[in-house]
Amino acid sequence: MSETLICIAEEVGIRAWLERVLGDTWTLEFVSAGDLSRVNRLVQANQAKVVVAAVNETEQGRSAKLFSAIITSNPAVSLVGVAQHISQDLLLEIMRAGARDCLITGVDGDRASERILELSQLTGVDALSKPERVAGSLTLVLGAASVVDTRFFAQNLACELSRQQSKGSVLAIDTMATENRSFYLDSLNRLSLNDLVNRTDAIDQSFVNTALEEYSPGLRLLSGNIMAETLTGDDAADLFIAVSRLAELFDHMVIRVVEHQARAWLKILGSDITKLVILAHPVVDQIQYTEAMIQQSRKWLGQKCESLVVIDGYKKGATLKLEDIEKNIGLEASLRLPVEWLNRLDSINAGVPLGALPRSSPYQKKLADFVHKHYVETPSWKGPFAFFKKR
């Protein structure tokens, strides 16, 4: 058979053993434990029924978190552990985290292929009987340059989304927030995203209700000062796990990232992003960056992800015309925001969303129309590999 078997293994000995005992039956696709978004993309692309993951015998807690994260994002997949040797306690821990079986390299060589095949057949039957899940919304907001104020846009997008989706829950994350602030708003939370990366097992609804105070009904804010080292290796896997745990608990997430970290975040979250929003000023170099980012992001994003371009500081009649911008980026500009400095400054200085100002705002009106069109009118897409799992 030519079915692809995804193997999360880095140790040469484990890889060689898997190639020897399974390579004649399956096409093996090896991937690192630090790149969970690639696991999700491979599962979706190959419609994989089984994932094999090496057990880290020296870091038991990390193995359990890894297995739990895979099952959370791919509930229809059968997960199989593989280890050179394993204690009874660790075996029980990974089974509780979602493993269906565990192969021991020294003793299971003869029956490994047969056991994987049995699980593959059972998974196919289970998948037909399971109802389709409704996916939620994960919006990643990034700017075409560091001078573009994605912080202001993202906070007002989350506030407007919460207002229009009054029965839903929204979490807005500023991944590079300043001290004691979330976006331009005062933050009462004692915990940051950095803290949650180190305590993923504690993230549940009770924890969120206690640790993250509501800024307004249904809307919670979270800060984080995510540095470059957190976006690679095992730390990136922990970040993915933390975001996926949070994603189970909210109907919508809005994550604002800075321009120089955009590629790393796209790689980590990958196909789980449902909307990519790129903000750019109507200047040539930022339009060129936007065009390049849209092209590059296709290798990370899923087919159902919607790429949206927002032109911030747009003025009709400017030298760089709208039709030229849209021709270059290959997309229609989804939103054109006016400069409107007075309302922006008053909102930032007062520490309140734009919609809380006593006077009307053209920026706010256009943003409200944008939210209604892309979040309210359009039903959530559905799929068996949904990133969100409502409880």
C-alpha cells in the first residue's frame, strides 16, 4: 500500500528502525517534534489515519504534552508511540494523553506493521461515524512594516468582533505588549502568554475564567513579550500547544504579531489560521512586502484560510492609486482605513477602544462593516481536522 505514515522522530536509531520495519508497507514522512504545524498540514494533505511519535524517555512531561497537542488538533487520527524502552508510568501517561498503542523497538519489530495496519483500518471506520466539527476563527494580524500600527487595529478588531458576536467569546493576544498593557488598553491580568507556554497542562475553562479577567463581556485580553528564542525548537512546540489549548475555549482568537516575527508565527500556527490580515500603508515598499508575504504564506496556510489586505491611511486621489495597489498584490483590498489622527490619538491616550469615544468615527464605521462582512455574514467553515474543539 502507498498510504503515508507520519513519523515524529528525531533520533537516528528510532528513524532507522521505523524505516526497516514499516518502510516496505508505508511511505514514511519524518518531521520534528518542534514543528507541529507541519504535522497538521501533512495530516490534512495526506488524510493520514495514523501518526507515530517517538517517546522522550528523559522528559516524560514533554512527551505527554506532545501527544495531547497532536490529538487536540487531529482528533480523528490514531496516535502510536515508539520507544527503545519505556517505564510503566510513562506508558500510562502517554496512553492517557491519547496514544492508542506503543511500539518497543527491541521486541515489536515483527508485529509493528500489523498493529499499525489494524489501527489504520479502525480509524477509517471511526471517522465515518463521527460528526463533522464546526471550526472556530483564528485571525493572525501582521503589518507590512514596523511603522504600521497593528496594535491599534487588532485591539479594535477584537472589540468590534466581540460587540457584534455578543453570544460568542473572543480572546485577543498582543504578542509584543508593553508592561502592564494589552495593546493600548490597561491590563489587569497577572499572567502573560509567556507564562502559559510553561504551564500548558493547567489551561482549561476554569483557569481562563480565573486568570484572565474580562475586559468587556465575552472579551478577554492577553499580553506576551514573545522573543525570537520562543519561536524555534521545543519552545515553538510549547507555544503551539498553549495556543491550541486556548483555542479550544474561545469562539474567536485575534493574535497580533510584529512584522519581523511574522514568518515564524505563520510556520508555527500554519494551517490552523483561518484569516490572515496584513496591514500596509499605501507606499511602494510596503505593497511590495505585502505581495511577497502573500506568496510566501501559501506554503504554510491551509486552503480554507482567507488572506485579507487592509490599507491603513488610505486617501483617495493619492499618487499610488488603489487599482495599482490591488494589481500588484493580486488581491482586492478588503478594507481601506482613513488616517483620522484625532480619534486615534484620543483613543490611545484615554486607553479605550475607538468605539468607546463619545463621537462617531469613520475608521470605526469601516471596521464594523469589515467585521460584519468577514465574520458575521460568513458561516464558520467545517472540517474533520478543525483547530478548535468546542466543549
